[in-house]
Amino acid sequence: MQTTLEILTHPLLSDTTHGFFTRKGGASSGLFAGLNCGRRSTDQSDIVQVNRTRVADAMGVRAGHLATVRQVHSADVVTLAEDTDLEAVRDTDADGLVTARRDVALAVLTADCQPILLADAGAGVVGACHAGWRGALNGVIEATVAAMQALGAREIRAVIGPTISQRAYEVGPDFMDNFLTEDADSERFFSGGPQGRPMFDLPAFGLSRLRAAGVEAEWSRHCTYSDPDRFFSYRRATHEGQADYGRLISAISL
């Protein structure tokens, strides 16, 4: 069984311990083969815990200090204080986490949506958010930045990890209308696909939101849909008629 984790990092976050973990190196099998960290998947719960413990070890924290939330495509963000009950946080509906604590790693799960890791290492503040199209449109990126600023962050850097790229993200006109109704300039994130339907550029949309919030930001340029050996993908699993799909994990700590 392969146990070596593959952890993607980015120089913008070099002052932190961080990683966008691929599916390689996990204990799961079948549809979830590799490092499936999704507790809400139909994978065996004990195997998912083994995978999450491996991630915690790689991040240098105890397994119970790998902090996650119950992601619901919202704009809600949890701030972890020194006395925050991390077990309770795990069952909190939210899509972002921020902290100034040094004994925890913040983590989000994705399978096409954007995992965004953020840091102002000088101020001692880190953040992580799960930003699919709905969460990003609802303002989870700006809410995460604001929560970090409330802890004293001023020079925030962020990296969008592996996510679905525009060439794999065909959508319908109703989807596009969600964006144009809010901002007509959002048309720049759509282009015509091979079937004449809009193709949405999710990471470009995420970058625009981050940069508008005053954050220096980059995308890792990894497409989850196009690389099945390294990444889980909800859309790819759907196209292949699979019953479920694995969840990737991305984490950051001071």
C-alpha cells in the first residue's frame, strides 16, 4: 500500500506550514483510492480517520487539531480562539476558518471547488476557505479576509489550490445569470464552449475576488477534473456514473 503523501506547496505561503494534498498516499480503496479525507463520503469512517491522521502528522499537529467545519457553500467563517472547542467546530456549518493559534492546522475539503489558503505570517494569522461557485458568489472569500483582518492581519497572501479549470467547467445560461445579475462585468469569466454553452473560469473568479479585497493571490494551476491520478473530482465522478467521490484536503498552520 502506498503511504507517501504528495503535498503541493506554493512560494507565496512559504512562511507557513501548508499543503494542497493530492489523493496519493492514502489508505482508501475503490472509488476513494488514495487520501480520501471526506467524513461525509460513503468511505469507511475508520479509513478516513487514518487518512486525516496522516495529514495531521504531515502538518505537525495532533489529529484532533486538524480543524475542519461542515461545509455548506455558505459565507460563514469560524474564528478559532485559544479556548475554542475544536470538536464542536467540526460539526459547525461554515466554509471558512481563521486563527492566530499555533497548535492547530486549518483544513478544507474539495473535489472541484476552490481550496483557498491564506496567511499573514508576520501578523501571525492564517485562514482557509472552501469556495465553490456558490460560496464565492455569496462572499466567503471576503468574509475570510475580514475575519483575518479582525485578528490583526494586514498583508494577506493567498493561493487557490487544485480546482476545476475553465476548459472542464461547462455550465448553463441560468448558472451564468447568477453572476451577471450581481455584476454585468462577470461576463469576462465565461467563454463559449465546444457545444456553444458557457464555460466558467472558477479560479479566475476567485482570484478577482481575492485581489479586489487587497490580497496578493495566485492559483496553483492544477485542474482536478483533468488529472484523475492526482485529484478527486465531483464532476468527473458524475460524468463517469460513479456512486460517490473522494474529497481532497488542503491545510495551513503557522
